[in-house]
Amino acid sequence: MYERMLNKQIIPSLNDIYETIGKESILYLEKLHQFMIDSYELSIRLKFRFGSDHGWCYKYCHKNKHICYVFFEKGAFTVIIQIGENQLNKLYNKLDSLSLEDKDAWKNQYSYRILSNKNLEDIKSIIAIKMNSIKKKVS
């Protein structure tokens, strides 16, 4: 159901990405993208990551600090984020308020499919925990 874009030979256009993730997920992706732009000095790169299991994604970074990957899927997208040991306690304290299906899955990386506004708000909270005190400089 949530097949990813796995053909390394074909670099997807924005239209290809939107066609794959679908109308509802386009809105979630645009909201996530805007949150990142508003919060961090963002660089975004289209990448083919982790071999043929994961496929095409956006890699989001703040300056040189990796934030997360967003993998494109049929009808959805999945965010993969790593959390450092320093942020794990903050994350564990927040888990009860999040709608994560498998709260026990957290070690230091989580793969989270975005299918609703609640999922989107959850991942934004997790990104904020990861990025802790890093904020975009306002000029």
C-alpha cells in the first residue's frame, strides 16, 4: 500500500513526488516544509538513501546538522529521524502526549508515517525536541 519511489535511475520531479504521495499528503508535506523553513536555516536535498529499501527522499538539514529524511510513498510520506542521547529523556517525557503507534520502538531512531494532522504535529514536536535550542536567526 505505501510503496516507495525505489527506481534510482529515475530522479523524481516535484510533480512525480506529488503524484505519488497524493493530495492530502501534499498538504501535510507543505506544512512540514513550512514549519522547517520558519524554524531553521534549512537546506533540502533530494537523495536516494539506504539502497533499494528506502528510495527517494528529501534530506533536511539546519546548516550542517541533519534533521530528518522524508521518504515519499504511495498515498503518504514517512519521516525518519534520529534522536541523540541528550534528547531521549525529553522525548520519553513527551511520548504519552503523542499518537505514536509504537512508543516502545524508540531507541534513537524512529520511522513515522504521516497520515493525519495529529501525526504531523507529533513529528513537529519530535523535531523540536531533537533540535532543542537551535533556532533560525532572525535578521
